[in-house]
Amino acid sequence: MTENKKEIPKELIEKVLQIIEKARTSGKIKKGTNEVTKAIERGKARLVAAAADVEPKEIVMHIPILCEEKDIPFVEIPTKQELGAALGLEVGCASGVVLEAGDAKAALDDAVKKLKALSKEKA
């Protein structure tokens, strides 16, 4: 799965960050690897994002695997800082999840469709 992540277009990553920001104000999100893991395992996650620059990688390396098993869209964001900002934090964040899209529902549905199409191309 690791070689697939780099093929997500920059525009789609930007769109995912915007979806997270919108969902933060009008829907429901969770921040942090423990919360993200629980949301995936409970089947509540709609869209999952993790930062590429997390050290050590072991902190988030299980997330894409869990997402693949549960058929939940996953996006790798280039930096913790970008992801943290989208999640409404002044610091970086390793991972985040959209539980309810709120006003971002249409954008989320569109992004999910594009992400699933990309993963089918790679399969």
C-alpha cells in the first residue's frame, strides 16, 4: 500500500484538507491516532487522513491497513502541520478522521468516489 499513496493528486489532498476543515465546523471529526483507530474499528470513519512525516512511522503505519480492510478511504497528508491546521490545532497532528461530514457531505462523497477510483486503478 505504501507505493500507492504518492499517486494521490495534490488537488485531491487539498480537497481532503478542506473537507476536514468544513467537517470540523459543521460535522464531527476526531483527532489523534487512538481516536482514529477506534473510529475505524467501530466502522464510524467516513474518511481517514494521516501525516506522512510522522516519526517513528510505527505510530500510524497500521492506519492504512485497517482502512483497506474496512474499505474506508485513506489519504496521506504531506505534513503533520497541514493536517493539524485542518483539524483546528495550532500544532501538528499525526492523524484525523471525519465521522460526520456536515456541510462537506457533497465534497466528501466526491472525494471518496475519486479515492476509490484511484485505488481500483492501482489494484
